[in-house]
Amino acid sequence: MTIGSYPHDVRVADLNWMQLEAYLQRDDRIVLPLGSTEQHAYLSLATDSILAERIAVEAAEPLGVPVLPALAYGLTPYFAAFPGSPSAWRPICHSSASCCSLCGARVSSGSCC
């Protein structure tokens, strides 16, 4: 199943709203990769989010399921001493999957599927 162009354009960031709407009329699945913005020594602060999105795209592509941009914040209070390592407030993290309902996607087991 093709969402955007061939090969599969599953990244929501590469789609327009009409393409996503057409997909959601056929299927209510969507993937929300979860990462963090935190220190990784000499690596990018976005390492977790980059890897989470990459894995999500590789898993979703054969199924033609769209992938939202990674949610780049998590509960990381143990990295508070490092600049650029914000920690989200616990209630925000627990309700982050509810964002899927905004775009009409199904939520299962506390995360988008």
C-alpha cells in the first residue's frame, strides 16, 4: 500500500494533510516513535530520537503505515546536570499517546500502533 510516492513515503513529515487524510480513511494505524533529548557524550543530543524514528520507519515501511516525527522528550531527570537534556514532566509523558487521537489514529497499550 502506498501512502505518498514510491518507494513508500511513510514519514508524516514528507506527506501533505490530504495524503494523510486519504490513508486514515482506509486504516487507523500510525506510529509514534518515542525518543529523548539527552546527553550522549560526543554524540548528538537527538541520538535517541534519531534512532527511534529510523527503527519506526524501517518497521512501518513494509506495511505502509505512516510514522509521526519522534516525540523527543522523555523522563530523564538523571541527566539534569547536562545542558540540553530536558526532562518532561511525568503527566505529560503518561498522556503523550493521546496525541494520536487528534489525528484519528488508534491507541493501543498506551502507545500509537
